Amino acid sequence: MKEFISKNLKTIIAAGGGILVGVLLALIITGGKSEKKETVEVPDPVETISPSPVETPEQKEAVAAETITATGVVTGAEIADVTSEFGGITVSDVYFSVGDSVNEGDVIAQFDTSDLQAKLVDAKTKLAAAEEAKSKQSSSSNKSSEGYPQWVVNYINSLTPDKLESEWERYQLFVNGGQVAVEQAKNEWQEGTGSKEAYEKSVAELADYTLIRDILVRMLNGEDVLASASSSTSEASSDSDSDSAVSEARLEVYSIESKIDSRKLLAPMSGVITELNISAGQAYSGGSAAKIEDISDYEIAAKVDSDALHDINEGMAAILYTDAGRSTSIYGTVSRIDESGSEYNVYIAPAEAIDDVKSGMTIDIEFVKQ
């Protein structure tokens, strides 16, 4: 063993030296410590927030100058005040309320007609009595030429038997047309677009047409309507009086009925009632009884002072906020500008319909400077 070590000492020393060198190198590299494996937790990435730029007063003023704000209201393109000539008369019924839609000609309210109703009953009683007297007079005598105006006598004398039927048909059409004319004249008188004289004229014309038609009926039945002309002057005069009494009584009835029909408050146009100044049982004292707006063609009206007006012009774009939270908006365009004292009314036409729009609805506006 000693011999083996002695012979191989250099080799052993060389091998040991190599191992020692390797160990030393390993200690140098690892820092003289043994390596341990550790689990390292990687943190979540941190969001980097850039600071907001600080606006100078000059920058804030420049941003604010890009828009002009105002508050507007929805207004109808057409507004009508509803009035009546019947001041001092009690309102008996009101058929609509604020916010209701009406059509042109609708009866908004009815005025008291009790005084006229009493007069109408009396007039109809007189008419019935006059017609009864005329009927009795006609049955007791043959009507003579003295009961007719001269133009009627001339017309009767011009007729030939072959023309009777065609003339009857013609005057029947006149009677039909005359009845329509009387009703139209009555309505125009009631609405203030016609006159009492025109109405009375249409009634008289209808009476003439009816007279000729009735004469033609009697002639078609073979009656000689002028046969007793020479012997019944007084009877014909009585007939003429009875005709006159009937005509006057009928005219009085028509006149009172027209007055009753006129005691109504009518809508002059279609739209929405935005104001109502009368109520049932109240005496109407004149002036505006109601106000109607045609909301089908509305605008947004805003008051703007003269300083802001320098930057607003027709055709300018505007943003319209249609809800209190300003979450819903549509675009509009300045359609016109009207002066109103020290302020100006600026009107904006919406580019699209506003949902659930109502007259008087408030709209926040931003005018966009180009």
C-alpha cells in the first residue's frame, strides 16, 4: 500500500488538486452558499395614471367661448286666442280642458241660452197659429190672382200645359237648393262671416221657390189657380195676409234658433288647448276665453341678450337637450331671430321630432360656434 501511494503520489496530488480547484470555483460562483429554489410571486402590473393637464384661466375661457348656452321652451308655430262677442253671459258648460286636442269647429264651451229658449217657444207657438190660420183660409176659398205678386201672375199666365211638369221639376230643385242656402246663410251669420240681411234674403227666396212649386202642383192636379180672380178679391187679400204672417213667424223662429246656435265658443283651428280662462257657472266678461296652439309645427324659443346675440346667426347649429339629465339630445338649426326690447327671441327648428313634446316644455340649448 505504501509502495502504491509512493508510486502514484503525484497522480493522487494532481487529481486532488483538480477536485479542489473545482470546489473552489463552485464556491466562488455561488457565493459560498448552497443554492435553494424559491417561489417568487410576480405582482400585478400597476396602472400608470398620467396627471391631467391643468387648464389656465385663459384656456377655460377659450373652451367656454366655443358654445353659447340658453334655455328655451317649445312653442307652437301658430297660436290662436279664442274669444266671443257674448260678454256678460254665463257659461253653462265647458267640454275641454287644458292639454286637450281640438279640431277646428269643435264646441269648447256653451253659453247660457235659457232666455232665448223661452223666446223660441213663443215664436214657434205664433208660427203654428199662423200656419193654422193660413190652412183654414186656404180650405175656405180658392186662391185668386190677387193673392200673388204680379210677377207670379205673369209667370202663371206664361205657362202652357206641356211645360208644367218640367217647370215643377225645376222649381223642386230650386226649393232643395234654397233650403241649403238658408242653412248656409244662417251658419255664416252665426259665425260672423255673413249678415242678417243675407240670411233674410235667402229665406225670402226659398219662400218664392216654394210658392211657385206649390202652384205648379195645383196646376198639375187640374186646378185653375187664377179662375176666381174677379170674384174673390177680399178672400185673396186675406190669403196674402196669412202668407205674410206665416213668413214673418217663420223668420222669427229662424232668427232665434240662429242666436241660440251662436252662443257657443268654437275652436277657430285645430291644435292643443294651452290656456282656459272660463269655467261652468262663471259669467264670461269678454277677452281671451281660451288659447290654442298648433303643436304639429313647433319651434324652440329662447331669450338671448344682445351680447350673446353677436355670436348667433340664422342657420347656426344648436344642440337641444330634451330631458332634465341632459342624456338625450337632438340637433336643431336657428331659423329666425326677433327683437323683443332689450332681449332677442331666437327660434330653433329641431332636425327631428321630440318625443312626447308639449307646449311650454323646457329645453336646454347649446349654440355651436363654427
